[in-house]
Amino acid sequence: MFAQIGERARDTSADVLISSELLSWYDVGTFVDSLLQHLGDGPWQPEILLVCREHFEIVASTYNQWVRDGNVRERAEPDAFLRTESTEFSYASIRQNLCANGIAITALNYHPAEDFVPRFLRHIGLSADHPISNDRRNPSIGRKALVATFAANHVAQTTEDRNRYFAALGKMRGFFSPSEFIFGREAAETADVLFREDRRFLSDEFGLTLPAFNPAARQNMFFVDDAELDEITEATRDLGDAGEAIVDFARRYTRVRR
């Protein structure tokens, strides 16, 4: 891959942009050094762009992706996931990992999300004056689909079974939609102690302010109502015993919509 990037870079004077959610946990310095060896004469000036999203949003989005991933098949409930994974979303820790490489770091605020793309393009030197068309890639699944897929993860014995269940559930109306707040008040307030400290770090270090958050004012949206459970029942009708098991598991998370 480095050789392919290097070949293309030699044919243009443009910058090289690599997007990854994984590099912050690895040796970015070694990665950049290896890449530079393939880029040829510069001068190249490596820069790390750290895009910062509100903590509960990014945890909920990550949970959503892990539940829908047929290989990961996340089975922990949202509160348990939040308690276990919250420290992984500390920007202070991420910055410390990145600083060890001595590469310049710039933090970009994901919020407001509505104008993030133009702000990002301006930062990397591209004009955002012309209309921008954003294609949706790898969208999250909606609340109803999240509960149903979570249930399917517990019923499936193999990846093949899980993919078959997911395909059946995917026929439900409104299957894909933005992720929501899916955490209980106690777990959220505990995590917010860490997140508040991290928000202060972002403000002090980068002058970056994430949206204010009050866990007590948010409703836990990890549930389905009776009508949605009926939709899950209809979608899994042809799955036989497995479909019934998915519905029985999802029924644990039914409640009346407020």
C-alpha cells in the first residue's frame, strides 16, 4: 500500500491524506517514517489531524458499529460497554500517544457537524466555496434495528447465521438512521466524570469546546416499543425458531415510548 501511495504522490504536487480511526493506538512515528521512504523527495511536512467528537456520541456510534459488525457481534449491553470502554475515548490519552512521535498535532472540532466538511477542507487547503455533496458511507443502524441486531448477536451461533439474521432484519422500515444516546443515567454520570476532565483538557490544550452534556437530562433510547417489536417479529418470521428467539430476546428491552 505504501508503494502504491508513493507512486501516485510522485505524479502530483498534491498533499497525501490518510484517514484512520486506528492510528492513534499504534506507533504513528514508525508509520509516517515508513510512508516517507516511499514518497520520495519533499519537502514533506507530516501533520496529525485529531478530530474531536462529543464523548457520548462517539461511544454510542462505536457501540452501534460493533453491534452491527458481523465479525465483532458485540454482546455487552450499552452501559457495560460504556463502563469498559470509556477510558479508550480519552483525548488526553490519545494526544499523549501521538506526541511521542514528535509530529505536529492539530485538533479539529467535529461540532457543529453541519459545517465540519467545509471546515476540514479549508484546513487541508481545499476550497469549500463550491457546493459539497456528502455521500453516506457505513451509516449507523437505528434504535429499533440496534436492539434487534443486539438480540440476533446473542442468538446466532455462527457468523453465517448472524449475517442471515441481519439480512432479514435489514428489510425493516427505517433500518439505517443516526445513532442515539443509549446509556442509563448511573453509567452515564460515572463516565461523565472522566469525560468532563477530558473536555477541560481539550479546552486548555487546543482551545476546543465540545457541546455541553448533562446525563440527567437525556433519555436512554436503548429500547423498542410494542409496535416496533411487532416489526421485528414480522421481519424474522421466516427464520423459524431463531426468529422467535430473537423476538424473545428483544422483548426484554420493550417499553412505552415517552
